[in-house]
Amino acid sequence: MEIRIIIAFLLAFVIALVLGKLFIPWLNRRKMAQPLKEEVAQIYAEKENEQAAEKE
């Protein structure tokens, strides 16, 4: 009985990995990505500016 549970879990995990690898790019091609909030986008922009300044 326990081996059936382990096999079911592993099978579900592998299926989720495979479908996830296919499904996420499909969503991105259809522009279904979750938009970033304005505050978060601003934080990322500030970090990029800081990293660019450090490289110079």
C-alpha cells in the first residue's frame, strides 16, 4: 500500500514538472504574464541602476 502512495506522488510530481515546462512558455506567448505592480517595478529599476553604477 505504501509503495502505491510513493509511486502516485512521484508520477504526479513528474507530470507537474513536464506540464509546467510546457505550460509556462505557452502562457508567456499569449501575453498572460502577471504584470508587476508599479512599486515593485520601481524597486527593480533602482537596483539595476545601483548595479550599473557599481560596474562603472
